[in-house]
Amino acid sequence: MTEQVQQYRGSALYTSRAGRLLLGKRSLVLSVCLVALGEAAAHFVFRSRAPSASDWQALKSQLAPLYKSGDLVAVAPDWGEPLARQALGDAMMPLSMVARADDADFPRALQISFMGQRREELSRWPEARREKLGPFSISILTNPNWKAARYQFIDHIEATSLSVSVSRGGVDEACPYSESAQMSAGNLGGDPTSPKVRFSCPGGSFHWIGVTIIDDEQYRPRRCIWAPPNAAGPVNLRFRQVPLGKKLIGHAGAPWLMVRDGVGPPISLSIANSQGKLGSFAAKDIGGWIRFEWDTQVLENTTSDLQLTIVGTGHGEQRFCFTLESQ
Amino acid sequence: MTTGNQSLAAAARRQSKGNPRVGASVFGRLQEVVGGNTLWIAWGLALGYALALLATSRNIGYSRDESFYFDAAGRYFDWVKLLVKNHESALSRAMIDSHFATNHEHPPLMKLLFGFSHDLLYDQYKWFSQPGISYRFPAMLMAGAGVAVLVLWGTRAISPAAGIVAGLCFALLPRVFHHAHLACFDVPVACMCLSSAYLWSRALDTGKFRWSLALGLVYGLTLATKHNAWLLPPAFFLHGICVKSATFIRSGWLKRLRLLAPAASLLVLGPLVLFALWPWLWFEPRERLTYWVQFHLKHEYYNMEFLGFTYWKPPMPRSYALVMTLATVPLTTLILFLIGGFCGTRDVISSLIARVRTHFEDESQSKSASDVLLWAICLFIFYSPWLSTDTPIFGGTKHWFSAYPFLCLFAARGFETIRQSLQGALRGRPLANGPWATAACAALVLLPGLVTVKDMGPWGLSAYMPIVGGAPGAATLGLNRTFWGYTTISLARELNARAPARVFLHDMTYSAWAMHERDGAWKKSLFATNSVVDSDLALYHYEPHMGRVEYQTWAAYGTSTPSAVGTYEGVPVIWMYDRRGR
């Protein structure tokens, strides 16, 4: 041991040549000490950098004068959103807004920013007003391309507006409607929650039509009409008396965690009225949450019964969810 | 050890004689005390660390993996009790298989210790009021032992002060501190790998048979702790070839055999100890060993968020281990590591040059560089799996914990350079050579780890260092916020306030919930369920790919408003929904 210690003492370490080579004795010591002190101090700075629980709770009353019903409430950075939802509640952050299909559906956004962050997807929305509320910066942003929807299909998943059937060998088999169906949810690897209000189609399990929430390719929530293809045949959704405008705008996808390996063949969604086909769209597993558009300009300002048809490959294991609105 | 430490103290006394003004006699006395009692200091720190872990364990929730090990520990130790009562029955294949089939993808040592601790310290002697903590206790002791070995090795290779810094640097690594509480294998195997490396160094250095024997035994225990141990033989053999090949070639047969003794012990005694400790291998050993190896070489991929992207299949990001080390290890420790690495490299190069000049006759320099080389090889080998883009990243930082003791030894070496430089810079000034400058310097470099560990409480996996902006910065960067569903305990008050209720356990096992229940964390009127639609309360542990479970809750409850949110540094980690709107 003695010998070894002496050997160490003769090494570069003990003569501090290495230290001198690195920075010079004093500056090396000073640098390390400053880094240590700075790092410890930075810990205390960063731990209180984000808004506190009381800041969030105070936000609701502060935000109330700025909020208008129908606003998109966005939080930047997005990890603050659960705290915003807790503080603002369903009144200011309703589920339909939180799990929206698209930011473009909102005329105005209230952006709650902290730590100097901004929502990238809202960066092109002109800022109408900005206020500082405690640690938050509140921006009122205006959607430059907003068009009001004439009809949201997702708001009409009930028996008076919609009937659902599966075409089995050319014969339509109705999917019965219920407002008190048994709910189920598949947990991490399974299907989304089946609602009480739904149409139940042949095939059981996840073969129902109703409103649910899926995860998109960035694991964000998307509230949509669940309408998986059926092994028995094409699934038909007939919406009655839909007011039409210049176009129909939709989004479609499937629960990302279930389909992200991208092994499933495309699913076709087509739309027709009594005079014929108006458009179609093919969704692929790996496409994620995709926007699509159908031109209905020739039918603008008319109302029409519309039939949406969903067709898969026939093995009946595919998932599909979509939204559609008439503008 | 004593001789070496006494020599250090003597050196200190000599130093003090040349500089009587600066309180050097105090320094000398302290060095004498420290140097002469390294073992006491090492084991004192070990005990202190284990007690600190014990004192802070109650707030740290039980993780998924712990719950599997609780169950396995109970089964394994039941078999031990059966062995004592009726060894003929216990040794039958049916009995061994029925007890050891559970969790047979991991070797049994820690689970046996968890079971033993629970049986002795909870069931029999009631030393612990909480059964879960009694399972965890052996892992805490193991972490303490790791600190002790670091102190001993750092003292032997560098200096007593550096040894203490090595031990405390490791103890205060925030992620290590968190995992050291758990009834898991990651910190224990890191400490066992360190112990094996220390014994390899001693066995190779001294050539004494007793060190080789200890190496074989400890390596066997390391194998019986976790499969990280597989990486050690290549590391040791590479090190042995680098430092002893010239001696081997020049020596006679007797000395050659002595040089080979550590390797032989490693390869023969190690597996024998594993085999003796793991009854599961006593039947169909080839098939079961093959399964064990294949399970880990072809491990399935779980989801892990890294820089805003959730990885679930190869290619995994090659920068993962590097970035996560940077984000979770104090920057000060990393800078000391770099300084230590620089000095160590110089030592190794100097040694090599000296040996070439003396035609490999002079081994004195190589001895001083040998440990440095061993640390570097071990550090590299425990990080090396993440050079492959096929290696899963789901375990966060814990899977390369075995590299951290060596990182800390380098950091201690860097600290010694700083300490020496400081004394040089302060020469001639009051207190310059006293222990106070060293102590202040050590306290300063340990401060970032200490303040993080003190503040992070039950949120260990959410803690990030200031270099990424702490937890808020890490969340903004999209670094993993939590996994293993262990933070439910932080919402215990909110859960109990809403009893009676059926609680949907997201990402948490029934077994972990039940262990908290046995600890008295929940009211008896809270019932766990894995069906969100049948629940009144739903928990959600944030991970991006698990968001879909939260959305299932929204759809089932008709709201996206949480009733309680558990945060660390203002960042939401776990939250809860109440169907009844409370």
C-alpha cells in the first residue's frame, strides 16, 4: 500500500500538471467551485420556475373576463394543460374542445403561456391582445381562416338524425340504437371507451358506432365517431337532412397505439347522396390523424340525406374513427 | 489498507512540518484519524446512507417491478422455510418449480434477501411497521455497502478525502438515490459489480489466493443479483491482458498460474455460486440458462419518451444514454469526472511510456495506472449496450447504473486534482492546508446532488438537473416524466378524502396497491379495479403513449377535468379523476 501510494503521488495527478494543463491551478479550482455553486443555485431557480398550484387556482377568476364561450384554450408548454383543466374546469375547457379534431375549428384562442413558451401551431394566428396575469402571459389570438360549421356530424349520433346498418350480401342489417348500452374500455392496449349511447353492429366487441376519444400519432386526444369496418360487409351511416355548404371537412384515423406498426390495409370512407357519390377517402394505419375535404359547392345551401360508407378488408379487425363537418 | 493510510497520514505530517503556520497539525491529525480508520469511515457512511434511505423510504411509492419481486420474494423464502422444515420435500422438482417459477427471468439473490428481511424483521421481530419497507431494506443495505466499497477503493487508489467524495458522489446521484430505496436489483447489481471489480483489482495486484477466492464468491453473488454481471468477465480479462500480459510472458509456470487464479475463480467459482443459489437451475439447467440469456438478449421493447418522441421499436436513439446521463447526473460530478478522466489518461499513458522505456521490466508505474484502466474499461462496458440502436431504452437511467460507481471514482480523482490545486493556490495562507479547505471543497462539489436529493422526495424519476432546466425544462424538452406507476402514494390524501370508492389503477399493479394497503396508506373502503368504466376514481400516471387510458377515462366519466394533480417542481406527474365530480 505504501508503495502504491507513493506511486500515485509521483503520478501526473499529484503533481497537478494535469490541472495546470487543463486550465491552470487557480482557474480550474475556481471554475469547478463556480459550476458547483451555480448548479446548486440553478436548482432553486428552476424548482420554482413553473407556476404554483395557487397560481393556477387564481387563474380562473383572472381569465374569466377574457374568455368567450367557444374559445380554444391552449396552454404552452403543453405539459401545463392538466393543471389548466383542473383550474378552469369543464366550463372553460370542455371535453369537446380539449379533444378537438382541429385547432382550425375555433374562431379564437386564449393562449396561456408560461416560461416564455408559445404554441407553434398557433404562431400564425394574429394576436389581438396580450395580458400578464401573474406568471402567465395570456394572448388572445384570432383564427385568420375560421369558417363557421353548418353541421357537426359528431353532434348527431342519435336515432333521430342517424341510422346505421351493415350490408351483408347486399341486404342491409340494422345496427340497433341504445342510450343505455354497457360501457367498456380496453385499457392500455385495447379499444377506446364504448359509450352508453351507440349503435351496436354485427360482430360484437368493438363493432359499434358512437362518439369516443382516440389517441393520434402524437398521442393527443381526438374526439371522433367510432365506425370500424365490419367483416359482414360495408358499414352505412345515413344522416338525415344535413345542411350543406361549400365543402365537407373531415379528419380520420385509428387509435395510434393499436395501429402504429402499420400492418393494416387502407380503410375507405365514401359519401353519397340520393344523386350519387360525392367523395371518398382512404385512411392508412400509419397515416395518423389525417384531414380530408370534399367539395359540395354545387349543393351549397341545400339540405340532403347523406350516406357514409366504411369499407375495410373484410377480416373485421380494423379500427376507424372520423369527424366530419359541413361548412 | 492500514499501512497505506498510515503512510498517507505520515505524508501529511511531513507536509505540515514544512508549513507550520497554516494549521497543518490539525490537518495531520485529521488525516491520521481518517487514514487510520478508513474502514470505520467507509462502513459508517454505509450505515448512514442506509439509514437515510430508510428514513425517506416511506414516501416513495411501490413500483410495478417491486410488486413482482414482493410476490417472488414471498414464494422463494417460503421454499427456504420448507427446506429447513422438510428438506426432502423442498428438494423435489415439483416443489422447487412451484416456488421458483415466478419471476424466473431474474436470478434469486435479492428476492431471497427481500423475503428473509420481511420474514425476520416484519413477521417475527416487528422491527418495521410497514411490510413493504421490510422488503426494501436489503437493497438499502446493499446501496450502503456500495458506498463503503467506493470509499475504500477511492482511499486506496487516490486519497482518503477522494474516497469519501467517491462514495458520496455515488450516494447523491439523484436517480441512484431514488432507486436505492426500491426492492429492485439495479442499485444492488451496480454495487455488486463494483465489489467484483474491486476484488479483481486486489486479486490481480496482490496475487494472493484469498482475494481470488473472494472474487469468485462475490462474482457468483453478482451473477445471482442481475444479468449485468455477464459484462464483467470480458472487462476483467481485457484489463488483465493490458496490465499483466508482459509479466505473464516473462514469468515461470508457478507465477503464471497465480496470475490466472483470479480469472479461474471468476469463471469457475462464480457460476457455481449462482447455481447453488438458484434452485430453478437445478433441473433442466441448459434450457433454463438459455431461457434466462435469451430473455434478456431478446427483451421486448417498451415505450419510452425521449426528446418529445416515444420510442417503441428499433432503431433506438444512440444518444439516449449520453443525454440522460447529462440530464440526471450533477454537472459538477461530470466535470470532475472529465478532469479525473484527463488525469487518469495521462497516468495510463505515462505508465505505458515508462514500461516501454524499461522494456516492461518496471511495473511500478503500471500499478498506479492499473485501477484507472480498470475503471475506464468497466465504465465503457456498462455503457456499451447503448451503442447499439437495438438495445431497449425503457429502463431510463437505471440500466447503466453499474457504470456510475466507476464514473464516481473518476470524479473523485478529479476532485483530488482540485484539492491539490486548491492547496497549492492557498499555500502560505491560514487554514490552507487544514482539513477545512478540503471539507469545504468536498461539500461544494457534493452540493448540487445534495439539494436535488433533498428536494425530490417521492418524485425520483421526475427529477432532472439544472442543465436541462430541472423538471420543468425536462418536461418541455419531452424527457420521460415518470414510469412504473409508483407515484400513487403522493395522492393518498386525496384518495382517502374520497372514500368509499372504487379506484381505477392505471399502470399500478394490484400487488403494489395491496402493499400500500398493508402499510396503512389507504382507507379500507377504497377498492382497486382495473376497469375504468366500473370505477369512481381513476388515476393516471403521465406517459405520452398511455394518454389513451386517460382518454378512456374522459369518455367514461364525461369530463377531462382532474380532481387532483400531483406535481414535482410544478410539473404534473400523476392526476386523478372523480366520476362523482368531487
